[in-house]
Amino acid sequence: MRNGADNVQPSNIIEISLQPGVQSQIDSALALRSSGRLEEALGALTDPHEYNPYLYTVRGEIEFSLGRFHDAALSYFSVVQSEPDNADAHYNLALCLQRSGRWDASCQAFERVLALDSGRHAARLGLGASLLYLNRLDEALAIFYQCSDALEGPAVFGKAVALQLQHRSGEAENAYEVLLSLDPNSEETLSNLIALGVETNDLDRVRDYSQRLLKISPQSPVALQGLAMVALERQDHHAAARYCDRIVQLMPDCIEAWHNLRVALDRILTAFSVPKPIAVGSMLAGPEVK
Amino acid sequence: MMGNPQPSPVAPLIPTPSHGSIELAPEQPREFHFAVTWVTLFAHLDLLESSGPRVQAASAPPPLALVPVAPSAMPADKRSSQDAGAETAAWEMVVPKMIRTTDGDFAPAETVPRRLL
């Protein structure tokens, strides 16, 4: 019996590539990612055999998870080049650019998302946040006003920050108070209110918001600095020294806290060393009985 | 001593100036830096993870067609003398009228080719 293989002519041979395809690379990476092996998952995608937008999408996701935002931005950039109408990829690109500190570029990417899909409220929020970094406060404020009710809390927060940076203190405080009524434990709201009180030199407000923040977060450096500042302004040297002492324990690099601790201790010692007039009557009365 | 009983790296206190020495002005406190932050906003900005390869939406054939409404049955020799003929041609947008057939499908209402004006 003749072997059929003998009849095979070279022109009939179909070449089967032994090189693994892109899909197998993606499958390997997804399996590794699901087991938490992100570095290895990324390694499985490093040398793609051909261009595939999904491969670059997965790669961008893994790079983002690893905190490699610049690399992730490059991955998503290649996706949007091949799929210009992919709003998700544009949005992820915008996030990566934002995390890389590329505020201007992130604004453009967010704007592209909104051009493709005006209902992307998160993109509007991201755009507002980047505009704040660029100090384009009027535009940021306008964007936060356009945010939907679904993102009311963060949008109000964005408005409050924009107003505060515009030195519109009263309006900013009103916005922050709305937020506190929704979430009394919002640390960043209280922290910004402390900064607002310092800016307007309203020591009572600085003290009140600092005390509120300290109750929520006993290690909050901002709260301790607010209370130390108020104590120093009001010549309460013991309290100032106490707060500064706590700050330097938490933040040994805080030069202001070291300096103010020394100032407060100096003032305490100076107060002790100042000679006081002797009260003759009390000497005659003998030692005080407690 | 205050709450921290541990040795502190605070610089030694400036001694009280004695009589005859230069009178130093007492040191003033330094201002703390209170920054305005908006980290809260980023908590609402999460990466959109894909669930699989993106499926491209199939592009539907355009329902509109452009057909010339100017007579174009002119002989070629005459057309060549009127070189501006193509530029002066008027175009009309024609929306084909569709009717529902008995089996629930759609078919063009006119089977006879549209007569050019």
C-alpha cells in the first residue's frame, strides 16, 4: 500500500506557522492577570506578532494597574489611532495622561470623548479636574456646572475648589457646606475649608474645622497645623508647642513645625524667666493650701 | 515637658540675652502651607476595562442616493464643446419610497426606473 503522503506535491503543502498568534498572547496575558501576576501578564504582551487593538487595550489596562501611566498612555494612543471612534479608549487615554501629569493633553483627550459621546459625565469631571491644574478656572467652573445630577457631589466639590482658587471665598464656603451636609466626614472638604479660613484669616473657622477634621482623622497634619497656627496667633504657647510636637512626630521633614515648636518653647521659657512682682500679702499668709 | 518624652532633635533654645549683649528680636512663627486639593475628584475617574475585542458596528448602506437631474444624454461630440456642462449640472437627492410587503419585508415602491428630468 502506497503512502498517500508520497503524492503530496510541494505546491500543495500549506505552511502552518508555529509562531503563536496574537490571540494566544492575549489569552495568556488575561489568565496571568486574573491570577494577579501582572508583570508576567505584561511580559506576555511585550512583543506582539502583529498589531491588534485589543492586545494594546489589555496591555494598557495592565500598565495602568501597575501604575505605569506613561506606558499605558502609549498603549491607548495606538488604540485610538486605529479606532478613532473608540470613546472608551479615548477616555482611558485621558486618564493615563492625567495620571502622568500631562494636563493639557488629557484635556484634549477628554474633549474628544465628549465629542464622541456627550453623555460621558465622568469625562466632563475629568476635564474639569485637569482644567483646575491648568489654572483655567473659568472653564473648569463652566464644566462642573454642566455635570449631571449623577455626579452631583463631585461636581459641587469641583465648583467649590474652582471658586476657592478664584478667591470667591463666600461662594466656595457655601459649596463646601453643601458637601458637608451630604457627607460630614469628607476630609478633603474640611481640609480645604481650613485653607479657606487661613486665607480669610478667620481663626475661629480654622479652629472649628481643624477640630472636626481631627475627630475624623486624629493624625491629620492639616488639622494639627490649623490648630497650631491658631494657638500661635492667640499666644497659647503650650497648645502651640503640643500641636507642633505632634506634627514633627508625624512629619519629621516639616521645617515650619520644628521652627514653631522652638518658638513656642522659647516663649514658654521666657515667660518663666521674667521676674514677677512679689505679692507681700500672699507671703504673709503663708503657703497656699490646695 | 510636653507629650513627647523622647529626645527631640530640636535645636537648642537661644539663651536669654544678658545685660550688655546685643538685644535679639524674638523669632516669629513661620506660616504653615495650607494647600487646596481636589484628589476627591479622581476617586470618580476609573479606567474602563474592556470585556473583549471591540465589535465594529456594521455600517448600514446609505438610504439616500444622489442622481443627476440634468439631461446627460447629450452626444459626446456636443458635450465636448460644452466643457462647463459638468459644472452646471444640478443634483437632486432622491429618497427611495419603500413599501412593506406581505411577508413583513420592505421593497421599493417603484419598480420602474426613475425617469430623469
